[in-house]
Amino acid sequence: MERPKTIRELKDSGYVIRSVKSEIRENLIKKIQRNEKLFPGIIGFEDTVIPQIENAILSGQDIILLGERGQAKTRLMRGFVSLLDQEIPVLAGCEIRDNPLSPVCRRCKETVAETGLETKIEWIGREKRYNEKLATPDVTMADLIGEIDPIKVAEGKYLSDERTIHFGLIPRSNRGIFALNELPDLAEKIQVGLFNILEERDVQIRGFTIRLPLDVYLMASANPEDYTNRGRIITPLKDRFGSQIRTHYPITREKEIQIMEQERCRFPEEDRIIMPEFMKEIVAEITRQARRHPEIDQASGVSVRVSISNHENVISNAIRRYLRLKETYIVPRITDLSYIIASTTGKVELEGFLEDRERMVVSQLIDKAVLEIFNKVFGDYDFSIFLNNLQDSTGIIVSDELPSEEYERQALHLKGLNRLFERLKVECRETLASALEFILEGLHQRGKLNKEETSGKVRYGGYENIP
């Protein structure tokens, strides 16, 4: 069916124009009734954040998302686009996407008064109805609200004429969603102007007042740390938001792993990659340990991006080994974890002046994570057969540059490994190498094996065999 092209055709079609909040509310209700996922790709908020968002939408409330960095606040805001209609009608050529049946800008009112029901309309998609702005101290009233356009003045219009204004982002978000990231960073005088246009529906530009009864769904994000360190939200504007919803990091390690797997880079060699489950858990646990480490600034947060980047780096180092040694499969090992320093140190902030301790802190995180996952996998498993056998040997050499077949050769001389390999689901020599490193490092973290590092290699063995 052809879409209406004039106001007359729109009226004849029986199309009902709703406010943005009503539109979003009704589309949410349909999704709930159909048991559709509200925010596909958002993991870990199903029972905490999302129910609060649904309540706010059903109540017709504007929202502020409060949380540390890397808690999917921006993605959540962008996800609201799916709650808008596929298309809506607007007056043709209008900068602020005026309602054809109830225009608010002067130009559109004059056009409708002149051409009446034959006034042209056009249709815009939901993606064009979402605008986003990062709040910084240099954001001006002109950016958000508007400014006098000197070209229009030069064309003969008076300064007091509303048509001389070049509208900013908020008026251009009329009948849509406007999202403001890091709201506390916005200068207070700009926050006052923002409140004025959203609450009082008027704004003063260059000494004269214009009425702009905009239909805008307002969303904002903020980091709790910013409330005291870099700025604050003025009370009248804060009161404008119906719901302040607290986001959080993944509550469980399993959720962290799901996010890692979903968000990591996909490599051309993907069909060769085997990521052992214990390696995924260690990478996720490193981030979780960082969120509890006393020397890491918890106020600034430890983003899930740490897990994602570390996951990518251990796979990338395994790819380098695969290419250099011409291995069959790409399987990350414990020795690959030393390469996550580059992807971790830039994403965490240490307390005080401790930058020189970054490497040491990351090493501590790795050690704690390996021990945590080792204890989870093996619990009180009896390693006595393997340890006694290793005690009588010259030890085992490991390295991220050592071929997998060398691990297989060393493992042949040790008793008690087969049952351990079965538990770790060893499928090939590359997974054998990874599993063997995990067992050795886990026993070392338990204090059962000594560890000696020389010339880029590591030797594990009994205490009396290693000086």
C-alpha cells in the first residue's frame, strides 16, 4: 500500500500520530507480549537493569543510566531505537521533523496555512530519529539548542524572527530520542538551558524567547565518579529524569565469558582456533580479580573491555605460534597470558603513584586467576602419582615458543597425566600442551612445584631437583 504524501492523504488513511513516549511504550508492550528480547546482545542485565528500564518506559519516564565505564550504558541507549516505529510522517523539508497534524515551528505553520491539506509530507526511518552527544565542558548552547544563523539574517530576516535560528541537536531530535553521554561533564549553564527547553518548553537565544514545545524522549548516562570529580548534575535537571537506573559489571564469571565470546574480534583463522574452557575462565577471572585488587582504583571501574582485549591477545599470540611453528591448531596456553599486560595496563588505573608496579599487579592478577580456576576444576584431586613421578625427573620445560610435539614428548615419560587430560578434554597435541601448562602452573600456585624462568623458558619440577 502506497504511503500518504500529503496531509489530506494522511488524514484519510486514519493514521494516528502518537507522542514519542506513547510510541515507545506501546512497542515495548508488544515486545513483552511476544516474549521478544528487549536488548539483543546485552548480557547480564536480564534480571536487574532491564526490568527497571521496562518500568520506566511503562511509566513514561526519562532515564539516566548511572554506572562505571564499560557497563554497556551507551549500547543500552542505542537499543531504544528498536522501540520506535519503522517510519513516521513529517512535514517535508522541516528541520525539526514537525508533526504534520500539529506543527510547532513558524515555517511549518506558515506552510500549512498557505497550502492546507495539500501540504507535502515525507517519511523518516527510526535510525534517523536517534541523536547522541558526548557531553564535554566545551559544548555550547548553540550545539544543543541553536544559534542565530548569520546567513539567514543577511537574507533580510530580523533577529527576532524565529526563522533566523539554526536549530541544535535537541530540536532536531523532535519526535525522537536524544541521548547525552557523561551528563555531569556538561557546564551548569548549559544544563539550565537543557532543563528549560525540556520542562518550560521555551528557550532564550540572543535575547529573545521562542516557544518550542518539543516531543523528545531524553536519556543520559553518567559515571558515579564524575558526580564529585569532574562535575555534577544540577538539581532541577536531575529531578527531570523519572528513573535513575544503576548498571553493573557481569555478576558471574559465566556472563563475563559470554560477553567476551560475543564481542571479541573474529579472526580469518577461526576454524583452526580451539579455546580451552579453562583458558576462557582464567581470562574472565583476571578481570574479576582486578575489580577486587586493592591497588586498582575501583571508583573508575574495570571494564569488560579488559576481558575482551585480553581474550583477543591470548588468541593472537597463539596465532603467531601457529604460523611460526606450522602447528595444526591454534590453542592458547598459560604462557600466552604474559602478553595481556599490553591490553590490561591501559584499561586499569592504579591507586596513587604506582605506575611502575603495573606489570607486577597484572602478574598478581594472573596468578590469582590461575589458582582460582585450577581449584575450581580439580578441587581436592589427588596429584600424588603425577607429583612423585615428576619428582624423579629433570622437570618439564614450557614456553610460548615451544612446539606442541615437544610437550607431547615430555608428557610420555610422566605417569598420572592421562586422567588429568581426560578431565580437561584434551583432543590433540596442541590442547595437550595447553592442558599441561595449566596443570603445572596450577600446582605451582598451590606450592606443590617449583618454577624456574631462564632464557624465555620455564622449567617446573620438584623442589629438591631445582636449585
